[in-house]
Amino acid sequence: MCTGLVSVGLFRVSHHAGKLVTTLCGHEGAVNSVAYSSDGLLLASASSDGTVRIWDMRTGEEMMSPLRGEDGAVWSVAIAPDCKSVVLGTESGSVRTWRFANTHIPVQRVNGHSAAVSSVSYSPNGCCLASGSLDHTVRLWNVETPHRPIVLKGHTDKVHTLAFSPDSLALATGSEDQTIHIWDVTTGKLRYKSPQHHEKPIRSLCFLSDGQKIAAGSGDGIILCKLRTERSAVLLHSSSSHVLSVNSSSDGNLIVSAYGKSVCISTLPRFRVKTTSLILGGHTETVLAAAFSHNCLYIASASTDHTIRIWSSSRRLKVQPAAAHEATDNEPVSALFMSDSRVLTGHSRSVSSIAVSPDSMVIVSGSTDRSVRIWDAQTGAAMLPPLLGHTGGVHSVAISSDGRLIASGSLDNTVRLWDMQKGKAVGQNMQGHSDAVNAVVFSPDARWLASGSNDKTVRIWDVATQQASTVGPLFCHNAVLTVAISPNGRLVAAGDDGGYICIWQIETGQPAREPLHTHLSHVNSIAFSPDETFILSSGRHSRERAQIWNIDTGEQALTLNGHSKDVYSAVYSPDGRFIGTGADDMTVRIWDAVTGVPVAVLAGHNSTVWSVAFTPDSRSIVSGSADNMIRFWDRTRATIACPASDDYAATPLHVSIQDNGWLQTPSGELVLWVPTEYHSYLYTPRGSPRVAIAFENSGWHRGESWTACWRSGTTDPSSHVL
């Protein structure tokens, strides 16, 4: 009997084997069209099996029984802007509408087209409905009086696609006749016709967010048309296959297209930056349609392989010199996408240290440009002019627990206090160290300040008087690179450049234990766990660049393996659940503090990450880098892409995988269903990209229905919209 949670360990396999979030199965024929609702909670899919299915994007389950018509294959589908009804175009030429409140009977069935309806769409204002057909015509229907449509004639061949402008005043149509037409929605008159025939039929099109440009998909690739200037089309992307679908993100920065068996995300060219693309492979047959969710975070794709796939998107597609990049399953997603972050710029040199205020509203940074800066954490704007006074680079900053004071330690051998509200120095600089000050930290009650220096000492300062305490100085074996005070304020610890961690009683200055001799040649950072049981260290080592030590026993509890270069900063989240690290490999990584398992890799900095800090609510992490930038990351939305260590200690289960995806024990017991995307990685040789499945002693939910289990562990379903 299972006594814990079944866990999945990924070994050089990125999350969900790429960007794939889930696969929706149920259709028995090709899926021809998909459409998101405006609130992102629903997805409609139309299939050659004669049905339309409505999916709940929070759970991936169907919301209701399939909507079945009597008109053959369903070629196109759209959801009304008010999310109350769905319209579909059929092979027979009819247009049907269902209201979700009464789905057992179609509310409306209108005829008029003499051939299959290839495309349907609601206007953004919800007043009009358009349908395009293989009978060469387009019909504009008033939602209130659908039986008296305006018939738009002008195309000389099949109409494959149509799209309303953002203001609902224009309708664009594309045809087998290789032209694009723009129609006035109010009068039905032709406003614009593409000045020259394209070389191939127009299979799909969409307006960009400015309403002045159209992206079209054809056998030529993706074409960008500027309407007012009537300039020649600009080729964004070409392929050997027809582009059957194009869709623009609501912010106008990205285009998703479908051709062959692939889904492609492309940036739009801006200024002198060329377009870049990322190809998502996974469908086993032709992809017929792809669409962004309205929040731009997800993409749905439909294929003749009978499935719909949901992909994780990113608004920040990393600019690369290559025109396209094929995403491979064993490549970390962070190498392809910059994780979503807010960037704070202003320092002219390396950002060496950062700190977050107790109320999470303020970020303080110290830089080798000799300044301390104060930032609004919500907007990223500088709140005050730079704090100047140090004559050498600022190596460390800290904020007092009451949010009133900032402490800074500098290459000029001094420690300074600053009033965070006024942005002015408090008193005189604190002198006593004979070499550079590398670290400063406040005690939890803000009474004491500890500083560590290259002079091999730790000094304790009285914050009220700014004088050295009677305790100390405290001596280390080598130059002190980092200091930490325990959450209860009783212990002060220091890490030096010889690999030692020294721990003292802060009240007496007496050693609390023998120095810990780590495996690091330099201890760049240390941090106490919130329960004061462990101390975290990071630094320079060929492999074990971050370690967790039991303070009482002096034994090593965990090793965090993943960074490829030296780790310069390591911190616990205030809730004790996570560890954040920053390294010379230019990444920020998040780890499970209990198991040491990698949780997320955050890529975006282009130089060494010197400092990381969690916000007090543990939901965000801030990083400072040698690229002169500060980045503010949302931990809860961090991209999970962890090339896990081969030293994963869990014991794999002795199971076999069945054709239907279930893992089965030798006795025949079904243990776990494995998504198709992972099958090729199970039981592959050690050292290869693989998936290891094991039992883990932690809480779990049980039940016959996955969605019921999902709901039982979720307090805010809206936060999980795919």
C-alpha cells in the first residue's frame, strides 16, 4: 500500500518535456478549430467527428456533454465575448449557435451558405457574427436578427478565413484566390483589397492589436500587411508547408502559427531587431489551428491527430540571431525563454547586493558604483536620488526589521546607516575594520548590526549609538565574505574564503560550536533556516556549490546541485519552504528547502548574479547582477525547468508501462498514469535525459476523480487557468 506521494524526478528533461502543459483527448476525428473564451476559463474545440467540446481550462476536463449537430463535420468555432454562447460552422453550410445555459437545444440554426462554413467569428463588441464559406461568399449576421445577413461578394474562390478588427468596424477575409479583402462592417462595402495577388492562397489571418496591420498565413509563410500605406507584404517566416493558422497575442508582440506538425511562436520585428521564432513539436499529425489565451500565457493547438494541446507561452521570447530554434526535450526551457520578470535599471556598475523591506514595498540595492539606491517594488521606479557617501564600491546592504534604516558595507572599510524615508545618512560612518567590508546584517530586533571584513573579523555594532559593541571583534581563520544572524537573534555566523563557517553567541562572543569546515574553497554566502536547525552555505566548489548543514551535529544534510559555476548568494524563503540561489552561470535557481529538489530556473541576467532575496511573503524573489540590473521575479509563476542531478536519492518503482499510459506493478495494481510526452524518457540509461518515479513521504490527496483531488487542494481555482 502506498504511504506517500508518487514523485517525478526530471533528469535533464525540461518541465512537461518542453512547453507542453496538457493534452486534451476525447474527439474521435480531426480537431479543425479551437477558440478561447474572453475570460480564459473555457476552450471550445470543433471536430470532424461532428461535435464541439467545451473544456474547463482550470482542470482540463470537459464542462458538459459534447455539442452534437446534424450537419456533418464541424469546421470552425467561436465563443461569444460575453462567454454565454458558442457558434460553429459546419460542413453542410449551416451556422449553429448554442447557449451554455441550455445546451441540449441549439438556440439558432441559420442557413444561407451553399458550401461548408470554413470560418466563424464574433466581433469584439459582440454585436455581429461573420461566417466565411467555400461558396466564395462572406455573410455578416446581426446577433439579434441573424436571419437577415449581409452577403459580401468579391472573392473569386473559396473563403478560408476571416477576422474582425479590434474596434469591430472592419472585417478582413482571406481566400483561395490569393487576396485579402477588408470590409466595412456597418455597410458591407469593400474598403480595401490587397494590391497584388500573393503567390499562394490565404489560409488564415488576424488583425494585430493596433488594428492597422494584418498577419496572414499562406503557402509563402507568414505575411505582414500594412493597410493604410498599402506597402508590400513583409515576410516574417517561411516554411515548406502551408501556414494553416495565425493568431496574434493581445499585446501585439507575438504571433503563433501552425504548419505541418508544428506550432511556432514568433516575435514581431521591432526597430532593428529581427524576428525570432520557437518551434513547439509534439503533435503526431498536421496542426490545423493555434490560438493564444487572452492573457497570452497559454496556447491551444488543434490537430488531425484528434488532440488539443495546451502549451505554456512567454511574453519575453529571447532574442536570438537564428530565425528559428527547434525546442528539444532535453534542453532547459530557460535557455529558450526569459522567465517573466520586472527589470530595475539605474546603477552604472555591478549590483552587488539587494534587500527587500519587511512590507515588500521597497527594494534597496548596493553597487560597485559606490551608491545605494531605493526602489518602489511595485513600479520599479527609483523612490529617491542615489545615496552617496561611500568612497568605494558598496558590497552589502541590509534593511532593519522596522523598515526605518538601511545599512551598507563598503570597499572603503566603513559601515554606514541611512534613513530609508529621507534618503539621508544617519550619524557618522562606522569605522573599525582595517579592510573592505563584505557583509552587513541587522539583528531581528534591529538593536545590533553585524559586519564582516577582509580583515578576518566580524564586528557587532550598537545601532542606537553606532558604536562597536563590547563583544568582539570576533575572529575567523580567513577573510570574512558573509555574515548572518539567527532568527532568534542569539547566534551570529560568518563564512570565510578558506571554506569555514564560524558561529558565536551574539551576547557573549563565545563560540557556539567548533567551526564547520565545508567542502567549499570560498564561502560566499550563508543563511540560517527559519527554524534555526540548519545553516545554508554556498560558494566555490567543483560540484557541491550549495550545501545545508545541521548546526547541532555539524553534519551535511543536503547538497544542492545544478549551478554550473560558483554560487555567490543563497537564502531561505521566510516561510522556510524554498531556497533561492544566484550564481556565476547567470541564473537564479529555486529549490525545495526540505528535499533539495530543484523547483525553478530563472534566466534573464546576462552576467554573474551576486545577490538574491525573497520578499517577506515568499511569493517573489529579487536578484542583483553584474549586468548592472535588478530583476524582480514572481516565484509562483516561475518556469519549472530543472536539469536535476543524477544523485536523486529516491528509489524507482518496479513497474511496467502499459500502452494506455498506466504504470502497473508486477501484481497488476495501477499506480500512476503517465502523460504521453514522458513515455520515451522512462527507464532510459543513467546519464541520459530521463524521468524517475518514486514514493515520497509527504501529504497527498486521494480519490477516484483527479479533478476532485485537484479541487480539494486548491483554494483559488482562478489562479490555475491554463
